[in-house]
Amino acid sequence: MITDANLTLSASQAVTATAFSTNTIDLGVARDAGAGEELNIYVTVEVAATAAGAATVNFQVVASDNANLSTPTILGQTDAIPKASITVGTVFVLPIPISALKNLGQRYLGVQYTVGTGPLTAGTFSAGVVIDAPVQTGVKKVYYPSGFSVK
């Protein structure tokens, strides 16, 4: 998966209550988003979600006429995910429905983190737009040592 700083929506964003991504993509500038390619938003869990109660988080792809993503249109979303499934290294992938986005004519694209039965006491996420989804959604990434050294 290759990421781009201009397509980063959240970079280690702490979320305890429902919030929008700290960054948006201005589709007024990036007019031909996804021409010929399927685009996805990935959300990586960097700090596991914790809460005093049985909290859930729902990840949503949203579009809005406003840069702060107020009054968003939800383009796609996950189910409400229980905090026990939001562990470090888990990746959630949401496809971006480009045809729906273009038909809406809204200018800004982002992510909304919707906390249910919250608040969370911890939870940090990074999100961005990629062409290829890194793994299946809800799967924890596993990193292995490279097994070689450079001299």
C-alpha cells in the first residue's frame, strides 16, 4: 500500500467521542478523483479502543459542501464495531463510491468516527485514501522481520 500525505485524512488522531477526520480532500481541486481506479479509505487502529462501558465505533466515508464536514452525506460505512475488535494494527477498509460522490456534487471528502455507547477512554486512528486495499477489513496486520541485512 502506497500512501500520500495529500490523501491522509487522519494521522494518529485520538478519538473519544464522535468526530470527523482532521483533514479533508478538496474535490474542487482534485476534480477527477479515481478516474479508472477503485479507491478505498483505510482506517488503521494505532491505539486500541477502550471504554468504561460497551462502546462501539462506526467508520463512515462522508462528503460535504463544507470543509469542516458539517452536515455530511454518508457514502459508506462499517457496522458498529465493538471495542474488543478495535485492537492495535487492525485495518478497516471502506470503498469510496466514486459514482455516488460525483453525482452528489459535494466538494469535500473525509471520514467520520461515530462512537456509540461511549465515550471512549482511548482510541487513535489513522486514515487515508489508497488505490489498493491493504488487507481485508477487520484484519490485524502482521509484521515480520525482513531476514536480511544491508552492509
